[in-house]
Amino acid sequence: MTLAYVALGSNLEQPEQQVRAALAALGHLAGTEMVRHSSLYRTAPVGYADQPDFINAVALLDTALPPHRLLDELLALEQRFGRERSFRNAPRVLDLDLLYYDGVFLEDPRLILPHPRMHERAFVMAPLAEIAGGSMLPGVGDVAALAAALAGDGVERLDDEANPNKQEQA
């Protein structure tokens, strides 16, 4: 089994419910278990600003799936949720990004690991720091420090106490 981090985002069709349902679905992927996930975060859109705010989270998975197979499962899950890819940074029902796959460095036309822009995105780094604040991103830096450097970029942690899918950090 291998640890992998996945970012989740939604800004259409009840985004909080979409992200919660996607978190539950991630734990049911073949050969995969949910280890823990962050709280939900409300964030302003990036790139294309004329759209609703996003709800974001990050999940830590323990998976037997190799990276490309995990990517395929994430893309299939997006499709089941009704994801349409109309243009770059468009509003979406569900967006799943494979951020990091336990020490794998990979760059091909389908997948780059670690995710090349995650350290620039407060909507990724804030929830990642919540569940992996003591971790290092190889070649980039300390997760908590990277998140702190992006503080103030319009990321708001939501009161997530009622979330039945949230697993506390071990």
C-alpha cells in the first residue's frame, strides 16, 4: 500500500455536499482506504473569476493502485459526479487532483507528480497543512511553511464538526 494525497474542489450543485460525497467515494475505490481528510475550505476562484466560490479539501489515501490507475479512478469519479471540461478553470461539479504519490517523481503527458503547482495554491496548501503540516514536499519545501506563506489568499476554513466523513489526524 502507498500513501497518496488528493485535492478535491467543487463550486456547482451544492459544492459542500459534492465534496463530502466525493470524500466518501474516495474511501471506496478498489484497493484504497481513506486515512484522513481535511476540513472543508471556501476559496475564491483562480484563473476565471466570474464563477461561484469553491469548496476544497485534501484527502490522504492508502492505496494499492499504481499512480496512473489511481488517476484513472479519480477521472472516472469526476465523470460519475457529472464533471464537464468546457474550458480551463471553468466552474465544476467536482475536480480531483492527484497531488503526491509517496515519493514518486513522474512527468508524462497524462500525469506529473508531485503536482507542479500545488505549492502555489492556497486552496490546496491550507487543507494539506491541516492533515500533513509536518511533512516536506520534495524539491519544494515544508508544507506548513508553504501554507503560511499563502495565508491571506482568500481561504476560509468552514466549521466542519458535523462532517461524518472526517477522520481525525492520527
